[in-house]
Amino acid sequence: MNLLLLNIPNELAAGIKTSLSSVGIELHIVIDNTANPLLTQFFENKEHDLVFYFVNQSAPDVKGLIDARLNAIGRAAIVLVLPQSFKQLTAEYLSTGALAIVQEKEVGEFLFLEKVIPVYYSLLRELNAEKQDILIYISKAIQYFSHEIKNPLTNIDLSSSELKTEIDPSNKLANKFLYFIEKNCQRINDVLTDSVALMEIKERSITQFDIRKLFIELGSHFEHQLLDKIITYKSQASISQIMADKPFLTQLLGQLIKNSIEACPVQGGLIEITGSTKNKEIIICIQDNGRGITTEHLPFVFNPFYSISSRSRGLGLSIAADLVKRQGGLISLESDPGVKTCVFISIPILN
């Protein structure tokens, strides 16, 4: 979101920025000018803007400018700053379309924030709603393309399997090519499945549940994969009942356990998951003794399709990071290659 300071004197501009910063509102300043309002830029800018305009025109003229902006783009929340000489004319500017009107002398005072903060959060809600709509459209598009690709892909895979029964096992070259077809069909299918999961939009479902039981259920879900690689799975939690989004946590932890299984060595593998609470947050750690990640790769591990292994699609940690972000949480990773790798998650406890 941008902060536009139009026609604002230097001292007044500094007061506005300081007041906003005092309550944690830090915005990108697009225009910070002291003479010319640069109205052309004001009209053409297509970002969401919190606009402060120092009035030096009549109310009808200001209304015309605001109407032109909102009709053209409709993304600005406008606050008029009236100079001292206009203090008796406030009522004339109430019908201009501005969301708040402040007096020059109020800048830096509590009354200024009392008027401006509701305007800021109104614009923020609009911005978040628009982003959510865009994500929903992208998610639907990905689901559509995934479906359209998977249908012929299934036919290719089935035809390959049928053809395999007709080819003599001694024909090594033909069987080699069929193996490649099957493996790549599976790879494409997995990428499509992960891509849909990455963009899936779900409503929160807040319930009370036992996180210890969730850890046990996850171990049971991956029992076959753990047995196949002879991996030991351990879980413990210093808490029991929590209020949280269980489907979200199940998907998130399942993805991370899956990553750990892939990273662990055959025989001697160990995965440990722990849970606790701190400062009204749920703290979860998933640790394994897999191959780990070297220092130069750590900054990129949460980027989509970034992988240090040819066998990995590079979406696992990206999906996990996106899930955590949507819940207002934080995720980080520490790794001592060949010794242990820990993924730390902190998620606000929801009411």
C-alpha cells in the first residue's frame, strides 16, 4: 500500500509520517512533494493509496478531483488536511468524497490518529479482499488445467501399463521406454496435485482437539512409508487440548513429515515432532536426521520449485510456508547436514 502526500508542506508531511509510524503503520511513500500536487500521477497510479491532500482549493473543485480519481480507478482512501485558515469551512468539505477531514493543527495529536486509523484499516480490508479474489480465480484456473491434463495423462499411463503386458520381458529396450513413460506420468501427476494444493483456498475451521492425538494419527497415516525405510517416528507435546484449525495443521504437518521421510536414510532414520505453547502461540518442531541442507541453499528452500535433489519437485516446503502464512504464523528451518534438520513453526492460538 502507498502513502501519497499531495501538496503537503515539509513539516506537516513529517508530522503525518511520524504519527502513522507511532502506531506501526509503515507505508511506501510515492509522492512527498511540497509545492505541486502532481495530480496527474495521483490519477494514474493504480495501487491502493492512502492519500493526504493539503487543501488549497474550494470544496467543489476538490470534489471534482476526488470523483475523477474514484471513477477512474476507485482505489484511494483520501484524507483532506485543512489549513488553519479553513477551520470554519470544514462542513463544506464533508461532501467531497474524502473519508476523513483533519485540521492542520491536529496532525501529531491523538485526534488525528482517531480519524485516520479507521480509514487505513478500511483500505487494508479492501486490499486483502481483492487479493483473496485474485487467489480464488488463480486457484480455480489451476484446478481446471490440472483436471484437463490429468485425464489424457491417465489414458497414457493406462495404455502404457496395458502395452507392458504385451511386450516380452526380454525386450529390455522397449521395457526401458515404458518404464520412463510410467515414471514421468507419475511425476507430472504429482506436480499437478502439489500445484493444486499450493493454491487451494480453504475457510478456517476452528475446533478444540488433542494435539497429542493428532501427532499419533499422523504417525499412523505414514506407517507404511516409515516401515519401508525403517524410520523411527516419535512425538510428544507439553500441551494437550488446543483451539486451532485442525484440517490446516493436519495438512501442514503431513507435508513436513512427508518431506522428512524423503530426506531420511534407509534404516536408521529418525523423525521427531514436538509441540508446546508460548506467548499465545503454538510452537511445533519437526526434526529429522536426513541429508540436510547446506548454508548456501537455506535462503531459498521455501521458494516454489527450488530443490537440491533431482528426485524432489521443490514444492513441499513452499506449500508448508504458504499454509503457515495464511494462518498468520511463521516458519523457519535450521540444518546441520547429515546430522539433523529442524523445521520450526509458530502459529497464533485462535479463539
